[in-house]
Amino acid sequence: MMIVDLIDEVDFKEKMLGVGAPVKDCQTLEEVDSALKVWANDAPQNISVIQSACSELEATGATILPDVHVVIKNFLKIPS
């Protein structure tokens, strides 16, 4: 049996909740992405908060599910 560290949608939501983002457990990844974009647009300093959290997730070296990785990469591309 192989055990892999994996970052999925639930882990991503938990990380965003942990930094104070206005997301909910029941939201889809697309809804979370939209909520984060609105949060970032409302207060530009939130971009760096999101980017820092995304960088921390990437730095773990865990496997990130492709859908989650797309969201992370898109936020990391936004100039802060």
C-alpha cells in the first residue's frame, strides 16, 4: 500500500479559511475561486495573503490535485 501526501479541494478550503478568506466548506472549488477573487478585489492586500497561503501549500511537496493546482497557479500569477 502506497501512502501519498495529497492536497485536495478540502485541504485548499481549509487553508483559505485559516487565513481568513470568506469561503465555506460547502462551496465547490469554482465557487471558492470566485469568492477569493472578490475578496482580493475588495482589498488588494488580500492578494498577498492568498499568494502566501498558496505558496505554503506548494512548499509542502505534497501532490496537489490538478484542479486545485490550476487555482493555486492562477493566484500566484497575480501581481501583488
